[in-house]
Amino acid sequence: MAKNNKILVPEARDELDKLKVEVMKQQGFQVPKDHPDNVKFEVADELGIPLSKGKNGQITAENAGKIGGSIGGNMVKEMVRMAQQQMVNRDKE
């Protein structure tokens, strides 16, 4: 699986990790706060995709997308919801 998860603002990494933990817990996953990236193993297991620590060169792009999409997609949904709530709150002021 490619490691292309560079974020635009590196200083935001901690907050993104907190968001990942929060969102994936809402989805019913056990996410260790000190290792939020480990949730990918639980997601892969739920999807029936073999994923191990270390190199996973045998994994297809489709399966990698299913794992990452499940995590990132839920994070994006939550960020959109948060932005919409901010707009509603701003309009009330």
C-alpha cells in the first residue's frame, strides 16, 4: 500500500489523528489513541482483505482503496458536517 498520506499542513497531523479516532469509533471500530493508523487493520479484517504490518505489496489497488476509502470517506463526511455546522452558527450571529 502506498504511503501517500502527506497532509497540506503538517502541523494539523495531531488534529487529523484525533478526528480519525473519533470518527472511526463512531463507526464501531476500536481505535487506539496512540496508534490511530492501526484502525486500517480492523477495517481490512471487516472487509475480508488480508493486511499485515509491514509490506503489503500483494494488495490490489482496489482493496487498498476500499480500506483507505472507508476511513478517509468517513473523515471527510465529518469535516463537511462540521463546516456546515460552523456556517449555520455563523449565520445565527
